[in-house]
Amino acid sequence: MTILQVAAAGALILLGIGLYGLLALRNLIKVVIALQIMVKGVVLALVAAGSLSGQINLGQSLAVTLIVADTVVAVVGLALAVQVRRRFGSLDVRELSTLRG
Amino acid sequence: MLQVSLLIAAVFCAIQAIRAPRLLVAAIWLAGVSALVAVLLYLLGAHEVAVIELSVGAGLVTVLFVFAISLAGEETTRLPAIIPRPLAIGLVAASVLLLAWMLAPTDNPPAADDESSFTVVVWQERGADALAQIVLIFAGVLGVLGILAEERPVEKTSAEAVQPGDELPEQVGFEVESSLERERV
């Protein structure tokens, strides 16, 4: 396998694992972890696409922007999780729903 | 062979990060994923991104996770999944297969263009992205300040009981300032 194929396979698998985490997990901090795993797959895919098209520096530039945005998302998500824990006493995302049916 | 073993290790770390019952252990597994992805990025030729991923992804984000977990506390109880596990696995498999099918025609790479250096691309061709990153960072800082601001009862004596000529105690001044900051955010 070439490195590009490895990167593409890694991007797909990491995206899949992160998506499963987003779908199945109920702990708010675990959800942020799943989101981080997904973004790592996307970073791999961006750099692999840049390398494939001969514009690796463009891919790197986009990946840096993505890493910064992802870090901000993680920071805000974790701060929200801390606040949710203080207010509801639990990190379960189901506790956030005030509508009961 | 090295690349495939790195990929397998990264996938193993990612699965462990999802499965680990303790949040702190999951954060450490996530740092492992980040470090292994950084090595893969380096092997791909993206040296700058590899360094940033290693320092930000494996360093800063892990510290943030540990900080947040220490504030929020551990929850080791295993909660049942939101949607049934087979359905989630089916949805994920369908999405990944769809993506793989979209990636399949990229077997013939186009001719590589020579291009400008990473610095030129980041600061000149994608200068707007750098501005957007700065705005994002400030927005993130403001958001965290607003969210993490603890709700403290403001003392009643802060406005009324203090005479105009008196010197404000240090704590009262902080309370007024923090409540003003909350209103602004």
C-alpha cells in the first residue's frame, strides 16, 4: 500500500469510528472525543488530497485552519460540558432534554 | 509496512478512546491517536501540519480534556447507547462505504503542479483563513469566559451601602466587574 492509500483508509476508518461515537455515546465529554477523532480523519484526508493533486501546501493550509477551528470547538464543548455537569449533576446528553414524552 | 502498522495503531487507539469507561483514560487514548496521526502526516510530507497536530492535538487538547474532566468529575457508569448498536453500526458502515465509493476514482493522480511554499500559501494566498482563525480564537476565548463564569450572588452592599467617597473593597469591585462582564458576553 502506498502512503496515500494508507492515509485515505485511515481517514475513512477514523471518520467511521468518530461517527459511531457521535451516534451512540451519551456522555458529553465522550461526544467531544468522538468529534476530535472525526476531525483527525478529516485532517488526514485533506493532506492526502493535497498530496494527490500536487498542492500539498494548500492542503496543509486548510488543515491548519481546521485544527484551529476544531480546537476552539473542543474548548467551547468542554466548557459547556462542565457547566452542564454543574447545573444538571450529570454529563448524560439525555438529561439536557427538558421535554419529556 | 511501517505506515500500515501506524494506521492500525491509530485505529486501535481510536476504538479504545470510544470504548474506555473512564474519561481520563479515553483522553489519553485520544492523545495517542493524535500522535500517530501526526506521524502519518509527517510521512505524507506535511511536516508543518504534523508539528501543529502533535503540539495542539496531542498536547493542548489533552491538557484541556484533563482540566475539564477534573472540573466535571469522572462518570464511569456505562450508559446505554442512544440508538440501538446494530443500527448505529449499519449507519456508519453505509456512510463509510459511500465515502469509499466516492474516493475510488482517485486512483490516477493528476500531474503534480509546482507551487509556492507553505508560508506563501498560508499568509498570502490563504490570508483570509488566517484572519478567520484569529477571529475564531477570540470568539472561543469569549465563549469560554462567558460559559465558565461562575454564578456568585452579588452582595447587596456593593452599590447601596458604599458611600461615594469610600474606597471599594477589593472583592466587591471584582463582583461588579464580573457581573458587568457577564452582561457584556
